[in-house]
Amino acid sequence: MSQLTGPEATIAGPGSAKTVDELLAQARGMLPHRPSPDEALRAQTSGALLVDIRGDDQRRDGLIPGALVIPRNCLEWRCDPTSQWRHPVITRRDLRIIVVCHEGYQSSLAAATLQQLGLIHATDLDGGFTAWAAAGLPVIAPATASQPPRQPSPEGTSSRI
């Protein structure tokens, strides 16, 4: 087996490169139960936060009522209770957070990162928004969804949350 050299060695470390499938399996191994859409709806009703990390183009399919829209590129800053850029409702590490992406892949990686921040109940929606909509659960059409206010982001630009 050859070792990486150059920039790849610095990022991954010698001999530690993984495939994306290995990263996904590792991430999912860190997560508590990944709820089905019905389970996620019940969890939301009981106080769990659904956090939609999909991009603008994917949110054209609709929004989950009550879900926080936090773009993936600032998720860690918005969800770290100690961050000056945290979302106002994220005040402690024991919140139940269910991350939602389009199909449930990107959200697994994102939820594993939240686990590393100490958000011990962070997980993701099995099947993502696609599974939620296919289950016939409530969806708000983007045209009727209200746009959240802009807040400063860690990159120094405004970002919707």
C-alpha cells in the first residue's frame, strides 16, 4: 500500500485516507437511532429540533413546518451552544437535534460533526426530506413559507438561518 504525499498527506495523515462510504459508515456508527419520518415528526412534537441543511435549490421542493433552516456551511457555528453565532434556540448540548438533508447522506455526516461538538442527541432523518415528503407528512410550499431574518455568519457575511 502506498502512502500519500503532498497536501493529501497533511489533510488525511499518512495511511488514513478513507472512502466516502467508509466516512458515512463511521458517521452513522456515532449517531443514536436515525428516526424514520414518522418518528421524527413525533420527536418534533415532543420538543426535538429539526434542522434543515439543504441548499436553496433543494428547498424548492418545500419545507418541513417548524424546522430550522441552517445552511450546511455554518451549521457548526449555529449549533455550538458556546458560539457567538449560535442559533438563539440552541442553548445547551443536550437538545435533541435531527438534521435533515435531501436524502439522508449529507445529514449523517453533519450530525456526526454535531456529536463531536458534544451535542449528544444529534442524529439525522433516515431518508431525508425525500422520505418525509413520500410519507405524506406536512410540507410547506416554498412560495408560502416565510423567509427567516438574516443574521451575521462566522464568515462575515449574512446568512439565512
